[in-house]
Amino acid sequence: MLNIKDFNILPWILILLCPYTVELTSQDQQIVEEFNIVKQWNKGDKLYPPNWEALDKRPLPVWYDSAKIGIFVVWGVYSVPSVYDEWFWCFWKEKKIPKYVEFMKKNYRPGFTYPDFAPMLTAEFLDTDEWASLFKSSGAEYVVFTTKHHEGFTIRSKRDIVGELVTSLRKKDLRVGLYHSLFEWFNPLFLQDKANNFTTQEFVTTKTMPELYELVNNYKPDLIWSDGSPAPSSYWNSTEFLAWLYNYSPVRDEIVTNDRWGTDTMCKHGGFLTCSDRFNPGKLQKKKWENAMTIDKVSWGFRRNAKLDEFLTIEELIASIVSTISCGGNILINVAPSYDGTIQPLFQERLKQMGSWLNVNYEAIYGSHPWKHQNDTFTPRVWYTEQQIKTNKAVYAITLNWPDKYLYLQSPIPVQDQTFVYFLGTEGQLEWTSPPQGGINITLPYIPYNKMPCHWAWVFRLEGIHRLI
């Protein structure tokens, strides 16, 4: 008989539920009942009762919108076979996609199972301080780590990797996000609930919800990134958990949540919207949103068979950052460590390049807001943000193409003797004219390539722009 405490999220040795049936001891049942929000809830006692109408009225904590950029760390048993993607087990055993089946036949003995990969997730070179230093150098303000993916492996025992990483991130003043998959592909409790058309909740009450409460109470994260919800939020008891999180939890004042709490919630309910993977609509949204995306264009998990042209260039990465933030989104950039805990040089290079760009152009990004125009109406590949500077507001024009001698912007309307233009990373003001067709024509200085403040996107601060436009 297994004890429910064997499924805690305490990293190192990996445990798979699928071959076992869980029986609760009396002590375990007491733990589960302590997690039951209904027993804590008193109507009218707090601001946010457990319904979406009330929960959606909770203001988003200010830190999240100001942060703009996060790092997503996707790491699990799928990092061991490390081919194709993190859905390896599902595509091999459930979907039986030929290339996955053939890979296993070719490379592993008959009878080899997915749990046999688990001991190979060694993390032997995983240094959470090194990870945190790398993420800090990238310019990111928060980091989201996968505590459990859809495969259902939870990391526990001799070494608390989640706890180590949380400590390392906070030493670098980085906000902490924890990713958690609500469902598990092959968990027998989930499959039984599914067979019952989700009219029973054995998996929810004995596995998923205890994990979430434990993550919050043990690690006190700044963000919960929920995922994997092939059932309605009523099955998951999502509103009850969020009511506890917002009203009673130790992180109730600062905690941020996303929208993946059931089939009825994505792009509709939650603290911020993700809508879909790599969501980047290119226009303003009515609610705060996040673009969760990957440097590896194919997979969220580590792939040892990845090709160079399957990774974003730094130009493509910065274009994604700029277009996302100009439209009011945050961007969550995925990196995928290998089974031994190392982050491959190409991921490191992209993050360090991003950090060097942000060191020059930070004021156009952190704490910024969308301007009334998100991109220029005439010149392509120009995006705008707005920032409060002392008592005035500045508009930032971010061009992804270096212009030839002049940069013409149609959207900003300058005011004679009141508008001033600066090129971030350089000294002094730039000259400009107001052409007959309107807008502003900025004269660019000659700067040798090796003297350019950055090499991938260039930012111009415009102060004193006409406020009625």
C-alpha cells in the first residue's frame, strides 16, 4: 500500500503513479480534508468567493505587469530520451505515432518502459545557483519551473531541487513561478474519473489538489502556472483552490495565476491569459496576457537531435519580445535543460544576448505600457511602448531594421521646440523634422558598427510628443 506522502513534490527520485493503486491511511485522509477549501470558507468572510465572477475581479499584482520578461524551465523525464518533444510518452504509447515507436524499437531493449527512463534523470551537474545567475544575466524578472508535467512524475526525496532553485532565484531577486499540470496521461485515478465522465473526483482530491496546496505552503511562489486541463474547472475544484489562494494562503497578496484551470477557463478566466502556446496576437487585448514561447521552435523539452535552424535567432527572439510587450503582454521564454541538469550553450548564448540588449534598452521595456499605437502605421517593423519619466511621458520607438540615414515615423506627432529625440545607448539629442505628410523624420547619426550600442533592434525615446494623437 502506498502512502499519499510518497507523491510530494520534493525533487530528486521520480515516482510514477501508473502501476499502482493509492489507498489512503487515516492520516492521509486528514491531510486531504485539511486541503478542502469548503471547510475553510465562510460566505462573506473574504473578498473573493469561489466563483469566476468574483475571482476575476481581483486586481493583478503590480509586480507582474512591470516585470515583462520571464524564463520558463521545462525539465522532466522526457529530458532523458530527449528526442522530438516533451509529449514523448503520450505519442509513443497512446497515440503510437510511428517515428516514436520506431525510435524505441531501434534504441531500447524489448519491454523497456517509460518509467525505466526515470533513474537516468540524474541532475548530476545541476547547479541551481548557476541557473539563477544565467537567468539574472538574461534580464528576466521571474522564472517558472516545471514541478510536474503531464507525464505525472513528481520529483522528490534526497535532494529538494525545487527548494534549491527557489532559494537560488530569490538570492538573485528573481520572482518564483511554479508550473503544475492538473492532469496526468496514465494515472489510473484520473483515467477512472475520465471513464466516469468526470462525475467522480478521486484524482482531484487525493493527488492534484494536495500537490497544489503543498507547493504553495512549502515554497510560497509568486506565480502558479497551471496547465493540462482536459476537464471543466468544476471537476478540478479550481475556484475553491483560487479562493483559498487569494484569501487564505501565505502568498495571497502577491500571487499571480494564469488561465489554465479547466476546459472552460482558457483565454477567459484567471489572473492573466495565455490562450494558447506561443500566443502573440499582435494587438492589444482586453486583459493582461502572456506569450509563453520557446527558443527551440519545435519542442519545450530538451532535444539532442535538434538542428541549428530550429532555434530562434537573437533577431527573432527580440522581435518576439518587442511585439509582445508593445501589445501589453508579458513574454515567458522557454529553455530546456538536459537530463544531467546542464543548459546547452545555444540557450545560454540567446539568454546572454538578450541580457546585453536589455542592458541598453531597459527603459523601453520594464514598467512600460502600451502606447495608443502599438506599431507604426507607415514604417514596417517599428513597435511602440510608453513610459512615465518624472512628470512627463516618453514614447519609445523600437525599430527592428536599422534605417538608412533617416527614420520616418508616421504615428508620433512632434511639437516644435517641445519634442526631443534620443537614441538609447548614445549621448545627446537627435535632429528631426516634421514633413508635410505628418509624423516625424529623425536624422540618424553615423556610428561605426563596433560603436553601436546594440546590434539587433534600436530604440529611440521621444519626449514631448503631441498628447492628442
